[in-house]
Amino acid sequence: MVSQADDEEGPPPENSSGASFSSDDVVPTNEAPEPITSTRTSRAWIRILPAIVVLAVILIFVFQNPKDVKVRFFTSSGTLPLSVALLGSVALGALLVLALGSMRILQLRRQVREKASATLDDQP
């Protein structure tokens, strides 16, 4: 007599090569999935989003400050919208910081090169 359990079990499943296997043959792995690597496009997108936000804030600032003001710089003078005058001063300040930062980076690179060449000279 055949029981219901025998009918439900059936023959063991076969893999693509025709060999049969059971659930005991499967070895569980605890490996974590591979992380998704960063691409140039994803890095560019991450850099563009803050730039868009800053641009939106600047545009709001410009449209809310259209009043003309008199600006004097050394011997020249004129009238400009307040927003343009302030943005110009911010741009000049940013250029100054960029110039000073670039000089410091060049100094550090020179020091690294000198240390690397000194290390190579010390080796036999």
C-alpha cells in the first residue's frame, strides 16, 4: 500500500546535467551581496544637484533685490542692482580664496615630491 507522503515526495529533482540532488546538497552561504560600485555618471549627478540648489538660491536672491545702489570702487563709480553688486563681491572673494588655496596645494605637492625623491635617493 502506498501512503500519501510517498505520492507527494516523488522522485528527487534533477539538475541540468541529469544528476539528481536533494535539499541536503544545497549549502547556504552567508556572503553579503557585492556592493554597487560608483560610476562617473552617478558622481556627476551628486555634484550637479548641490549646484542646482545654489543656482536656485542665487536666482531667488537676484529677483528679490532689484533695487539700484551706487557703488564706488577706487576712482570709478556707478549704479548697479544690489544683487549684482553683492554677487560681484562674493565672486571676487571666492577668486581670492581659490588663488590662496591653489598656492597652498602647490606648496604641499612640492613638499611631497621632495620627500619622495629624498626617499628614493636614500635607497641602495
